[in-house]
Amino acid sequence: MPSLPCAELHLHIEGTLEPDLIFALAARNGIDLPYADTADLAARYAFTDLQSFLDLYYANMDVLRTEEDFADMTRAYLRRAAAAGVRHAEIMMDPQAHLARGVALETCVNGVAGALATSEAEFGVSTALIAAFLRDRPATEALGVLQNLLAMDAPIIGIGLDSAEVGYPPSLFAEVYDRARGAGLKCIAHAGEEGPPAYIWEALDVLRVDRLDHGIRCMEDEALVERLVLDRVPLTVCPLSNVRLRAVDTLPAHPLPEMLARGLNVSVNSDDPAYFGGYVDDNFTALGKAFGLGADQLATLAGNSFRSAFLDAGRRAALL
Ligand code: HPA
Ligand code: ZN
């Protein structure tokens, strides 16, 4: 079956680091990995919650040292995404995760951005870059990194908020979001993946986000669902991620069909495809098996992805 053309709006570039590339970069950089081989590493991808994933996700990033490492990772994702049907990708990166390891901001940003710059010509995938801040680190640190990104004129279109959610409500980052919006950046945030509906309200009312990542726990709050439907707030849903991180018990128990039926503006995305069992095409295939999605539902999901992207009118018209 040919892949459904879509935009990927929820993708952590560091979460595309496949086991074979982790080993190749470790060899190139003279790093000893604590795994016997790629099978030994992949066998550790049995997560119990978000934190159990994040521990491995941050540990594996240690193989990313040079601009070339970041560019190679990004190019590998773009090649695979093109095969998955992705025509436009809005890609998050976690600068603080690299700064904390002593990797310069210029190294990680220029490495990822360099690969994105040739993506449309090379892979037919237009792209945009979003700097995500780690909510389990201080907001003052995020503010400093934002200022440095602006000072270096980094080619970012927006900011996001990720990492461990519970205990780190969006309102902690109000000043960061005000500053970003003032600089003309788009604002997105993870909310309602593991965290309660109250965090989604805060992302909307305090951070004033243009788009929400995950947001699946909105289904526990009827007034919130009505608000999201009324404002057509895009929700970037990641079904295989939700199952792997136990945010939902099983794929057949996933709220996506109910979210669609309620008129929520949902799209399908892969989050951290190297860790969660697949790219966006794999997510669509798994959804098809679990729910037998019809042509109209698939068209809605793909259309939502293009309409929810931060695209210029010309490219959007070409893709829709
Ligand atoms: N949730 C929160 N933070 C993240 C994720 C996620 O799924 N992936 C990478 N950082
Ligand atoms: Zn995510």
C-alpha cells in the first residue's frame, strides 16, 4: 500500500537515532557503549513510562559530538520520512540535552539545520526547526538558551516544551513563551501525555500555544474538549508512542477514533520513531489494523496535518 502523504508535526530528531547509527557514531567518535550489540540495545526498549524512555534517550545522545553527527542523524530521518509519505516535517531538537554534555549550541543547531537546508531538493520534504526546552530543568536556563538562539540568529520557527511532564506544569515557562512570541516565534508544548488536563488548560491560557503535542488526556475533561474543538487547536497525536510509554494500555484502547469523532483537530505523528516501533507510516498501518480507518478518516488526518503546519500559503496549497 502506498504511504499516505502527510506532514509530520511531532518528531524529536534525537528520537530518530536508530541502534545501528548509535553504534556507527560511537565507533567514529571512539566511544565505548555499554551494550554488546544493536540487538542488546534494542532489547532495552521495553519502557514502563515516559521517564524510563527518557533515561535511555538522553544516554544514547552521548554519541552525538560533531556537526556531522547531527547532520547524519537528520539526513537518515529525512530519507526514511520521505519513504513514509512525509512531505513536510516540523522537527524538534533538545539543545539543553547537548549543552549539558558540553556540546556547543552552534554544533547541534548548525548540524541539524544544515541537513534540513537541502531536504526539499534532496528528499522532497520541506522542513522547519523547533527548539524544545526541557521542562525538568529550570526556566531560567531555558530563557538563557532562547536568548542565545536569538543572538546567533538560529534558523528556528518556534519553541516547544518536552521531557518529564508530571510535576513540571507549563506555567513555569510563561516568561520563556512570552519572550519567544515577542520574537515572532511559534509556540507549541507537550501537555496531557502523562500530565493532567489542567496542564493542557495552562498551555492554552498561560503559554498561549499555537499547537499542542499529545493532548490525549483532554478526553477526561468535557469543557476542555469543547474549548479545543471551538478553537480548532491542533493536537499532534502519537499512537505508537502512547502505547510504548503506557499512556494508553493498548492500541485498540487509544482515544484517537473518539477524538476524531468529537471533531478535534488531530494529526498522526511518530514522536521518537527509533524507540517506539515505527515511523509515521507504521503508525497509520497500526491504526488501520486496530480500527480499520476509512478513506474519509485518513483524508481528515492527512488534511489536518497540512492545515496545522506552520507552512507558507504557497507550499500548503501545493501539498493539500
Ligand atoms: N514526551 C516528552 N518528552 C519527550 C518525548 C516524549 O514523548 N520524546 C522526547 N522528549
Ligand atoms: Zn514528543
